[in-house]
Amino acid sequence: MCASKNEVERDLQLGRFKNSLSIGILGLPNVGKSTLFNVLTKSSVLAANYPFATKEPHKARTALPDERLDWLNSVYKPEKLTPAYLECVDIAGLVRGASEGQGLGNAFLSHIAAVDGLYHVCRVFESEEITHVDGDVNPIRDLDTIHSELLLKDISNLEKRIEPLVRQAKGDKVKKFELDTMEKLMNWLILGKDARLGEWTPKEIQVINPLNLLTAKPIIYLVNMSEENYMRQKNKWLPKIKAWVDSQNPKDPILPFSAELEEKLSEMSAAEAAAYCKERNMRSQIQKIIRTGYSRLRLISFFTCGPDEVKAWTIHSDTKAPQAAGTIHSDFEKKFICAEVMHYSDLKECGSEAATRASGKVLQQGKGYVVQDGDIIFFKHGAGGKKK
């Protein structure tokens, strides 16, 4: 029985999210990637008006905006407050022919393979000062270019995997199944379809996961507009971009933003930025971009709270309590006893831990408990202590 598309995307992601929690910023040269990276991560990467100003990927963390953490800070008044983080990677601009070595070619594509998801920055702003690598602004052409290059690289890598399997599959049922799955996948990619959109059985997903396909990564489309167009929420390309994304995968988020505006706001004080946006009846998109990236990677947060520290911990959705404990310390997972859990919403409603306990909303959970976003957890374990 084939998995649904939601299940396929979930399981393909699970196959990649074991060691890394990063999202890459992808796009052609001079579309605003490095400017966005600098604003997201408060960095100072060179953002220059020529292709490949970024050659090696830059990495930095950005804190996840979370009002829950602010409220918990007001309740516990800890000595230290630690948010959840998302790692962002500024990847060099892609050009047509990258899959065959043009531009930064294979190095560029290997940088994409190393991240778990993608912010695809698409330029719609016009500028005489900032040249376009193809001469004029045409985001549909740009979208086609990047989509084609990622597909071509996946097809090329898959061909290399299939060739030795043809010999190995003779008389070997396991290898024969791998070969059949890869040939099915190849036929799908040749149709111009991303790997993450196919319908694969659980056994096929086990074959596909180790391939680390570029077209299996979740994507968020960020449409980079001029400040004026963003303020008006109007640009001639927006409906065409939406139609293009809908033709590929209607569930992929599309977020209009203005790197020009975000850079300007980042150089202001919080009060100045708020006044600037209020006067023009608009708002920054940075927090929404970060939150959407976090959720698109299927990440959630749980909290540990006490007088020493209130901290948000990042885990994948569907993570069970022992594995969540393991994000704090590996011994906590190995020697897990139970988790004492209350939910943020219950604590806020009741007003205090004592009132939450009195209402019966603090529960003891065992190894099979799946941690929920917003859980506040006190782990009990046999590793010489407890962590709350």
C-alpha cells in the first residue's frame, strides 16, 4: 500500500533529520540571499553586486521567536533564558548548468545536500544598481532554472547508483528491490517531479532516504520585493509565481518580503523600526520566515523550567520522551525512568505550577509518550540527577 503524500514527505524528512537541523538559503546570484542571511542571523556576510560574492557557505544560528518563552521567563524569573535556535546556511548563487559544473557547480550542489530544508529566494525587484545574472528580472525563468538543476543533479546521482545495482541484483532479492525502487524513482524524476511528491511505500522510503536527494528537501519560497511593492503588497509577478508553485506543490509556502526593508529595519532600534512600520502600515516578515522554516522542518519545542534556567529545546515532531531527554544528555535517554509533563497552555491558564498540579494537569508519562510542542517536562532518570 502506498503512503499518502503527507506521510511520504514526513518519512523522507525523518530519513535526513538525524544529525542536522539546518535550512539553506538558495537562489540565483544577486537575488538577496546574503542580505536575508545577515538580517536573520545578525551577521555581516558580504552582499555584493556580482555573482559568487558568496563562495563558501556561511553558517549562523537564529533564535526562534517564541512568546511562550517570554511568559515562562516572567513566571520563573530564571538566571538564564535560552531560546530554541535554527541554523541558517547562506549558499552560493546557482547558475544554469550547475549540475554539469557551471558556476560553482558540484560544490554548490553539495552545499544544498548538506542542509535539511531550503529557503528559495526569488527576485522580483527591479534595480539598475543590482544586476541580474541573466540580464533581466524574470522569476518564472529563475524558478525553472533552479528546479531543473536540482532535478538534473538527482538524476545524475541516481544513474551512478543504478549502474552497479544492475549487476548486483541478479539472484539477490534485496538488491533487486533496491534496483526496482531506484528505477521507479528515476522515471518519476524524468517526468520533472520532485522526489518528495511521489507516492512511495514504507519499504521504498527506506531505499530512498540514504540517497539524500536534493528534490526531497522541503522548500519555502521567499519572494524578494522592493520596499514600495512590499508596502503595497502588489507586484505583477506574484500571481505567476503562485501559479508556478501550485503546479509543482500547492502546499509549499510562499512568503513575500523585502530584503531592502528588512536590512533597513535591522539597523534601527526596536522603537524606531516599530514606528517606521506603523507609519507605512506594514510589518517585518523576519519572525514569520523563521517560524515557517522551523515548522517546515517539522521541528517543535519543549521546555525545561527552573530558577537557574528556562530553556527551549528543539526536537522533531513525533519524538518520544526518552529521545527528547537525550537531547539534554545522552545518559538521560539511556537511564530514562519517566517524564513529568504539563503543557504550557495549562500552566498559563492555571497561573502556577502548584495550581496546575492541583487541577490534575501534571501527568507522569512513560517511554511511549510522544512529546508535544509546548510541553514543560521534568525528566526523572537514573543518571545521578534530574532535569527540569
